[in-house]
Amino acid sequence: MKTQFLAASLVSALAGITGTGAALIMDDFESDSSGSYTVVDDGTPDGTVTFAYDYVSAGIPLAPNSAGGSMGGLRFTVNDSAGTADAYTAFHTTAVSGSYRLSVDVWMGVETGPGSTEMMHVGVAGDGATFNSIFSPISGSGHFLSVTGEGGSSSDFRHYNPSVTSVPSGDASYLNDLMTTNATGDTYQTIFAGGDFPGSPGNRWTTLTIDVIDGGDITYSFDGTPIIRTPTEASAGQVSLGYVDPFSSQGPHFVIYDNLSVEAIPEPSVAAFGLVSLGALALRRRRR
């Protein structure tokens, strides 16, 4: 009971730290903002990258952080025809540094059952030139999170670090009962309860936040609940959005991003994040 209370307190504390400062990047994708991005592919492009895509007319509900009347997003597809590995990464050309919070709404469109292995990825501290891929090959820069839409991989939630690259299941950075990367983990099942693919963000809106504390930790959260926390190895660089299929599967799948924002975290909030991270470490030790 004490452990459960501590866990709930930590989540509440982290969710309550909203003290962001100056806006560094803001993009609602209502107009064509492609001039603010560098799009990198894996050398065998077989998909699409569409800015200001009218997803509302395509039958997708409005993103949770969009104003009424909005309709635009950034849409990616991969493996449209050739059935080979395919990857796109769009780097925002504004370089950021220090401590900051990235927030973006994500819709992963999945039109068939599990097994597509197509993965969204969102990154920070990138080099602006290297495409992100968690598998086949492992490629990237800075830190990024890679997620399947339908739980079709044994590694549905994976993250990339500069030193460890594709961090495997069982690592303490994964904040769930089994420290698993699989969508069956309790944290994923709680965040993404019900729906078409329980434990996965397919066919629903979710809001991803990445809190970067320079000299501290990076925390990835969905809808306010942390799923991964890892030491910050790099904070300066470019943020990125993308989509990848490291295998030969084809299907009418896609990802849409909306309401990208990057805001500085002022020093008092940085200190608060440090306290929450220490509490999380204590909770992890108590669980073992």
C-alpha cells in the first residue's frame, strides 16, 4: 500500500510541474511549414511527408490541443509500394538547448490487425542529418522514443540513447511492473485502456511530452503518465518527428502529428524535476 501511494504521489507531482517558460518552437501545422524542417530519409524513400494535411476531412477527430475550426497536421506514410525498409525524420531547423519540454499530439492510424511494425518516433537533441530508426538498422542521434500503433512488436515502446542506442527490455528506464518494452506492460495498459489496441496508441489521439533536464533526466510521458526516464546524455540540438518501418510489411497505416511545442523549463521547475527523479529512484529500489 505504501509503495502504491508513493507511485501515485510521484505521478501527481510530475504531472503538476507545468512551469514552462519561453516558447522556443510552436507549430500547429495549419499552414505549410515545411520550410522550417529538414526531412531526412533512409535512402530508399517510399512514402509521403505531408504538411498542413487536412485530417478532419479525412474523418479523424480534432486533436486534443487544437482550437475549434483547426484541421491541419503533419502526416507520414512509409512502405507505400515497394515493401522494403523505409524511414523519414523531419528535423525542425531551430536548435534548442538547456532544459525544455516538447509536447505533441499524435494519432497513429492502423487499418489492420497487429503486425505492421510501423513506428512513430519523436526525438530531441538530434543532429538534423541522421534518420531515426530503432531497428534494422539502428540509426539516430540524440534521444528519441519509438512506438508501434498496435502492439505488433515484442518491443512496442523503445528509446534511443547516444551511448546505449536501442535500450532493451528489462532496463530500469522503463517505468512499468516488468520494465518491459512490450505493450502488455501495466503502465501502457493503463494509459491506453480499451480501444482497438489496448496498451497501444493506435486509432486514438494521445499527447506525448518529453521533459529534458540538462544535466538531469529525460522523461517520456503519454497523457501525463511517465513511461520512460533516462539520464540526459545530450540536450542541445534539433527536435524531430518521424515514421519508420524497419521491415518489409506494407499496409495503409500512417501517423499524424499536431500542435508541436517546445518550451523552456525555468530553473525552479528544473529543481522540482530533480526531486521527483530522486523519488522515482527510491520507488524503483523499493520495488526490487
